[in-house]
Amino acid sequence: MRDTVIALDVSPSMGKPSERIRPSKLSVARDALAYALSRLLSRVPRARVGLVVFYRRAYPLLPLTSDARAALKALSLARILGSGTAPGEAVIEAVKLLRRSHREKSVLLVTDGGFNEGIHLEYSAYYARYSGVRLDVATLGEEPHGRDRASIEEAVKLTGGTWLHASKREEVYSVLSKILAPPGA
């Protein structure tokens, strides 16, 4: 049994479309996450999920729950909040939500990159690793490059996680469903 906290980027760049993800990366991510979470929570009734949203700061929106309605409601509340993108802050907040869990633990970071605020992602990955949390990353839109790419690669390597990228709307659904699939599915 696994507990997962989703860390969803709500910075202004997520409110914009990419070449093949419309109307916006955030709206497609919300819809795809709702689909994947509904499947997970209906197939594995004891599975638990939580939600953190982030931009320059990170805010927990939902503690761990197996209540699908509560998870979908919290997800529907995710809106663009402000400028900056601080994924390290989001991972720290997500790991805090998992602190009391005695199950397998993971954080799913959903972002379009452009990391420019807060602690570096790889620093928060160390915290996740030593807290027994795997970090999975789903990137949307243009594939990250440079410092963002290096941070993601190092973070997933440190925690034994995975990084999947989606450049098209359909791929967003596929990537998020794959990461959130019930064990053995």
C-alpha cells in the first residue's frame, strides 16, 4: 500500500497553453490527475493521497485521505496563485504530509519547469530520500533543459523515482495515469 502526495505547480506559466497542451497546462493537469486519482482510489480503496500546490511558496491543500470526493474537490480548487516556481519547497511540504505514514511513500511533482525560487530541488530530494520518500516527476509542455533538467535527473536518481515528460495533451493523461497506477496494474 502506498501513500502519495501530489505537488502541483500553480505558477503563471502553468496557466498558459503550450504548443500541444490546451487550454492550459494547469487545466489539463487537473483533469488528468482527476482521472488518474479516481481510478486509483476506486481500485485501491485503502490508497491515500494528499495535495500540495506551489509557486514561489508551497501550500498543503489536502492531508492524506482515501476519500475520492475530497481529493477531487481539493484538486478542483487549484488555481494560479502567483509568480515564481519553487519545486523544492513543494517537495518539503509534501514530505511533511507523509511524515506519519508507515506505508510506502511517494511524492508526484507535476510542473512545467522554470525553477527560479526557493531551495534547490535536489536539496529537497535529499530530505525526501532520508524520510523514505520516492520522488516522481511529471513535466508538461517543453522538455526541461539546463539547470532544471539536471535538478530533476539528480532528484529522481537520489530517491529512486521516475521522470516522465508529456508534450501533448494525451501524453499528460498517459504519464500521470502511469505514475499513479495502482501497484500491479
